[in-house]
Amino acid sequence: MPVPAVGSAAPDFKLQDQDGKERSLKDFKGKWLVLYFYPKDDTPGCCAEAIGFTSIFEELQKLDANIVGVSADTVASHKKFVDKYKLKVTLLSDKPFDVIKAYGAYKADGGHISRDTILVDPKGKVAFTWKAVKPKEHPAEVQAKIAQLKK
């Protein structure tokens, strides 16, 4: 599926986080939602991105933003990843790839997940999208974009 168009309603979801708690799109309504998709827990690029978001977590919260990562890893894998690196981001488990596909981050060539990010505005609309991001620079790009869009 293609990435949802800017201005369109963000696809709804219900997935478990690293603590086994069910999360849905409506849980984040009223704040910005950084929904980033990544291939696999505890791999170099995924660590860089998650640690990068964690390092600016407070600044993103001041911008009324929630940071949520999505991969096909299990809840247990997410919990281990969060604990190992003391991550502050929320991680969601999407083993059937339903949400990953709905947001256009599924690569049909072997079922890989593309490193993409969708920024959802406080009303639940897609505000901006990034495809195939560079994990080390991406958190700062997201922070700058939210600050720009809030003006």
C-alpha cells in the first residue's frame, strides 16, 4: 500500500506496546504523533534511531509530540530492547504487518520493513512523511519539522 497522503486521515490501529498494553491511534489524539517504522530491534540502525529519539525525548514532549516505533518484533523483544537501552519511546508490535502495510512501510520484496516515518497532527491527519530515513539524522529532522509546523 502507498504511504497515506498528507492531509488524509491517519489509518487507525490497535497494537500492543512493549508492556503488553493495547494502544490505538485515538490514544494519541490531541498531540503530535511521530510514528516511525523500523526493521528490527537491537540492530545498529534501529538502535541509532531509537536512542536518537530518546536523547531528544523531553524536547519532543515540549512540542506536544509522542514518539512511537513500530516493527514486527514481539512484545517481549520490544521490552528487552527498551530495557537494554533505557529507551523512552513507545514500541508497538505488528507481527501481521497490518499497520506497517496501512502506512506504506512494507516492502513486498521479501517482507521487509522500510525505515519510514509518518507525522500525524493532533487532529489525526497525516502532516508529513519521510521515506527511507537515515537513522542518525532523522530524530533531529522530525524535531525541526514539528517545530516548523507548530508555528
